[in-house]
Amino acid sequence: MSRALGIVNFAANNIWVDGLSEYRPIGAFSFLGRYRIIDFPLSNLSNSGIDQIQVYVRRKARSLAEHLGTGRHYNINSKRGKVHLLFSETEVLDDMYNTDISAFLDNMEIIERIHCPYVVIAPSYMVYTMNFDSLLQTHIDSGAEVTLLYHAVDNAKEHFLFCDTLNLNKQKGVLSIEPNRGTAKNRNIFMDTYVMSKELFMNLVKKAKKTSSVFTFADIVDAECSELDIRGVAHRGYFAAITDFKSYYDANISLIDYKSTSSLFDEEWPIYTKTNDSCPTHYVDGADVKASVVSNGCLIEGTIENSVIGRGCTIKKGAVIKNSVLLPDVIITEDAHIENMVIDKHAKVTHIKDIIASPEKPGYVKRSDTL
């Protein structure tokens, strides 16, 4: 039996990515052509031997539910393991009440039924790999009551502005959790990842509700920093936080670089996803593809440079795609020029020939739109 219940928390931060969030939660975003963002926390949990997993979602769950299915594609034990999609059952007019605490309380009976002594909570909007079994053992060996995962960065003035940071003492004890206000470049970015006993987790959820109706789980952990033994553990390797449109674009483009990709993907630590049966990508004579990630099932007749191309896309003769992210089933007509863009699923560029945005502010074409 797994030692921990895994929780993928969609309800922690009220993050909205312009355009993309209108159709699906962040975890259901297409990523690097063939994955969804939720594939990373679920694969981390599965590879760590955690097969009782709860996924909490706020809104627009259809695409996520379709992708998760039974959860078998995450290599979860089919007899005792389960991926359980859960919601907050509380209907409120103001979204500030729609917190992760509300969702946990509405599903407390289900949490109590899981016979695991520990809980590992991972975020739905961050991309990284982590052996949670090793992290759990580190937590147990340290004697801490709560262990938090963080990533030290030196660009916090411009990036990670919608994330929290950890203030640590010299012994890696957590003094507080506070928002990144962009006032310093060196920060310990909190990865919204927690390890603790299930009993403590349930007690903190109930205490948060008594303290404030709008408290999140991060709020109650921050409030308990002076009372509990809470320690930070540093993460190494690739790390991205999808907190706005630009960070989504940057994370995709950054993984075109082989060095970045090799720090995220490991043959011994597979990232599972829902697959489909499609033919290999067909490159016709005259196609020119450089420094790009191209998924299967595409027809490539034009030029692609430094871009991510999702499954089943069609790039017609004479079309040029540069520094762009195309989600699945996009069609680009002859002689079109696409640069610094994110083009959502099923969109067609058939009449407008030049769609070019600035690198600092990438553009967006809506899902199923025709331009």
C-alpha cells in the first residue's frame, strides 16, 4: 500500500490565463505538443508509487475529465489505484469563497476513507519532475511536521510574480509564506507542494475554515509557521510556473532547447499522457524545419523555426511559422506568416496572411477561430 494520498490541487490559486482559460483549466492546457500540464504532477505521483490520487478542479472540467479518463495511462495500479476527479460542492456568488479549503471540506469524507498515513499535495499549474517518495522519506527522517518544496531563482523581479515565496532561516525552517512582489531577484519560489500526515492535513483544513471563510491552504500553513515545525526542501532541475499567458508561451518555447528538455525528461522517469493512434508526421519535399518540436499526425509543407507544433496540424506550402506555439489540429494556409503567436486548437488561418506579434507580448488566436 502506498504511504501517501496524492492530491493535485487546482483550487489553490485563482490563476487565469487569458484566452486559454476560457475553454479549460490550466492542467488541461496542451504542453509541448503532446502533453497536458497535469501529466507532470500525475506522472510524478505515479512514478513515486502513489496510486491513490485526488484531482480537485474549480471550473470547466470537461476537457480535463476526458483527458484523465480512468487514469490507466498514468500506470496506476488498476485494482487498488484510482484517479478521482473532485469538485467543490459549494455554490457561491463570489469566487473568493471558492478556495481549495472549501473543496477539501466538501470532500472530507472521501479523504478520510483513504487509508494512507501521509498526504502529498502538488499543484496543477507547475511543470517539474520530483520523486515524491524520496521527498516523503526526507520529511519523515527530518521529524518535521510539514515539508514544503521550493525552487531558488535569480529572476524573481520579472518572473513568478503570481507565485508565493518562502522565507527560510539558516536551518531551512520556514518563517513565512508571502507573495512574490517583484522586489528582489533572488527568491525561494514556493512550488505549492506539501508533505505532511493526513491527520495534520485534515486538522489544518478544519482550522482554516474556522479562521476565515476565504483562507486557502497556503494561508493556514503560513499562519501556523510559528506553531509547527515547517521545513523547506530545495528542488533541482527544470521548473516552470504557468501563471499567465506569457509564462505559458515561454515555458513551451524554452523546452525546444535540448539542455532544458534533458533536465525535465528522463528515461527512468517517464511522463505519461493519453495517447492516440495517428500516423507519423509527413514532411513533403520543400518542407524546412529547424529547432522545433513537431508532434505526430502533422502534414508539413512549409517552414517551421523555433516553434512547438501540436498533433494533427497542417502547415501548407509557403507558410512560415516562427517562435510560435500551435495547439492540436491547427491549419495554416499557403504563404501565411505566423510569428510569436499561440494558436489554439482547431483554429484555421486561411485568409489573413501575416499574423505577427512582438516577442515581449505574444499574440493569441482563439480556439476553433477562422482568420
